[in-house]
Amino acid sequence: MNSIQPISTIYADGSIDEKPHAIVIGSGFGGLAAAIRLGARGYRVTVLEKLDAPGGRAYVFHENGYTFDAGPTIITAPFVLEDLWSLCGRKLEDDVDLRPMDPFFRIRFDDGTHFDYSGDRDAILSQIDDLCPADKAGYLAYLQASEERYRVGFEQLGTKSFDSLAKLVKFLPQMIRLRGDKSVYKLVSKFVSNEKLRMVMSFHPLLIGGNPFSVTCIYSLISYLEQRWGVYSAMGGTGSIVTGLADLIESQGSQFRFNAEVDEILIDDGKAVGVRLQSGDTLKADVVVSNADSAWTYRHLIKSEHRKRWTNQKLEKAHYSNGLFVWYFGTRKTYPDVPHHSVLLGPRYRDLLKDIFKHKKLADDFSLYLHRPTATDPDMAPEGCDTFYALVPVPHLDAGIDWKNHAETFRLAIQKRLEETVLPDLGEHIDASLLMTPLDFQDRLCSYKGAGFSFEPRISQSAWFRPNNRSEDIEGLYLVGAGTHPGAGIPGVISSAQVLDEVVPHGNSVRA
């Protein structure tokens, strides 16, 4: 028999927990951060997760002795994590060991040369001197421009709600002054002339699902963010951060329910009052926070009669980020010359991205990001072995690619590319292998159109133009994660949870 779970909890000793109940759908970084913030503000939280463990896109795979972080591996802005630990009276460093990366990334060009992008200003200027001495002054000027956009885009806008046009209008003068209408690539090109340097300074939006040729230049703030705060990786992988966040949530008296996929967000008289699970169980709540993909939330979890702004038609016409093809593999040997983070660029840049984002075409001359966590933490693989994943931006599912039949063909193309570049004889040493395609992002992670990062972060889909953190149509429904403000990336989704402090009523006032 299906059950209806009440808002209050009755303990074995007969006592009743009268705290208002918040349901968080999904346990990605946004959902975990939301649960902690709600717990700190007087809520009893239930986190519902479709998978069998927390993490969402940051899930951890274990295969044949290898540990694979499924998704985010690049840790920036560690202070956003420190803030969550502080809310629980604890310190991040007591639970998570973050190690600085040097270099942040190695960018390998198609001609075999490379650029080590790091926080060492002198080392960067020396490499620029080898490529184009005239661009050294331009690079320094670009960092100043990046800092300006960081001060506005991250510090002023990143944790503010944009649930009204008035709030957007308030910041329009600054957006105009910073030329938010221009792309990241165009801003970079204003300061540096060498095409290789333009690629080095503009590729960052691809890490959050944006095309550097169309995403607003406000996202150039990432350059200053990295230079100011560094780039880190966690010992034990990003999964160790997920484990630490889950422990914080449970220490607050909140709970997880795994293998608990939400079928519908229940609406009564325009207000979210709980959820129904695919099992048929119904859970009541005072507030509902969705960390599920925002487009998926509106399209699949809320009946159309409750939606005026995010209609099926509007969702279909929106622009979505690229899809991701990820090959996780372990090798029976180590490749010590390969750094923790590498970007292997193909022969094309602008036209390749046009194929992915505009033409929805799967190109043969792809670029990829290569993750080798064993460069920092050998325990991520058996002794004498290496753990990797290769991530390739590809079109989302509107491209109509038959991934069930084409996945292995594409994996072999990636293997061949790696063998020709940085992992010689790779095929002879593969000891573990797993794949995720845009189809898996749709079916496993409930990502609309299989997009890797939800809505593309172009200017027409930023701030108020994205699904708001407080639902425009439904009282008591809130959204966090990549598909809402401020956007994708670990700092972005954690900041989306901080917005809840502004829009969700304090627990003490909910049942007053």
C-alpha cells in the first residue's frame, strides 16, 4: 500500500519534531548546499535522490579497483565550501584535504605545443613572451577586465535573487558598462592578438556549458577567480567533498532517501505542498526545493496547468548547453608526464564550437578535457596504475545521434586521439572502462535534452531570464543548480543555494 508521510516527525519516545519540513529533490552540489542552508535556518530536511548515493552529477563510480569522479573535478572558490562547513560549526579542512594544482591546466594545441596555465604570473608572462611578446601587456589588462566582472558578476550578483524585473533593471547600468552583450572571446580578443593565447584565455566557459563565442563576457570573471583563489583538487576525489557535505546534513538532524525518484511535485491552490515518488509514496512539505535540472523540473515534475511562464513551448524553444561524452578508464601503467588537468585542442576552435552549439553536428576533429586524478592522489587507482576520464563536448540530444549504437565507435576515436598525443599504446593497457553519453545524462540524471549544464549561459538566458530561484508561478517552490541563477560550475550551484537565504522564509516563521 502506498503511504502518505506527514510533515512532522514522531520519534520512538513519543516526542514530535515540529520543525517545518523542507524537501530537496536531488543531491548534487546545489541540493546538498540547499539542505545545509535550510537546516541552519530552522528546517528539518529530507533529501530525495534518484540514485543509490549522493552526488548527482558528482556521483562516484568504482570499477575494478579504480575510483572515478563522474562529473566536476575542478575546485575553485574554496570559500563557498568553507561557508557551508562554518554554518554547521565545523571547518572544511577537518574533513576535506584540498590540494592546489600547478599548473591549473595544460592546454595542448593541435601542433603538439602546449601552454601551462597556472597562478604563477611570471611563468605565464614568460610563456606569452615565447608566443607573442606584444601580448604581455594585453594579458595583464585582460586580468583587470576580468576582475571588474568578478566584482560585479560574482560578488554582487552571484548570490542575489533575480525574481523581478526591477532587480534586473537595477543592475543594467553595470551590465552595460561592462559590455555584457559581448562574448568572452570578443573581450579576450580586445586585449590579446595571438590566436593560441585567445584560446587559452577564452576556453573556460566550456567548463560550464557555454560557447566562448556567444556566452556573455561577464563569465570572463572565471579567469580572475582562478588567479585570485587558485584551482584545487580533493584527495579522494570530488566524491570526498560530497561525502563531507552529506555528513554535515545528517549532523543537522536531516535525512537522505536514496532510490527515491520524484514523479511529481504536488501543487494545491498554487502552492507546492509535497511530492509523489515513483513508488507511489507521497511526502508532505512546507517548502520544496528542486535541484533537479530546472527544465526537467518544469517539463516533467509539474503539470502544465500550473505553469504560465515555463510552458512546454518556451522550454522547447530555449537554448541548451552542449552535451557531454565521458569515457572513464583505468590503465595498468602510469603516465607520469600527464598532469592532473589537460585540455587537448583539435585543429579548429570557432568552427568546431559552431558545429556543436549551432549545427548540432558531431565532429571528427573534437577537442577534449583529460582528467588524471592519480597525478595528485595515487590511491584513486590500484598500485602502479592510473585513473582517467576523457570528456568531449558534443551536441545535445536534438542532434539525433544514435548513442546506443555510436558510443563505442566514438570511444575508439577518442582512444586513437589519445594514443596519438599524450597516452601512447593506451589500448594495450586499459584495465577498466565506463561510458556516459548525452542519453545517460537524460535517462540517469534527468537532464532535459541530455544537456550537460542545462540552459546555455548566454545573455538572453541569464539572471531574470533564467528560471528564477523562487518559482515565478508556484508558491513554496524553489530551484537551485546549474539551470537557475547564477549558473553552472561548483561555485555557481553552491551560490544558487545561498540565494535561498534571501527568498525562502526562515523556518521559525513558516508555521507562526
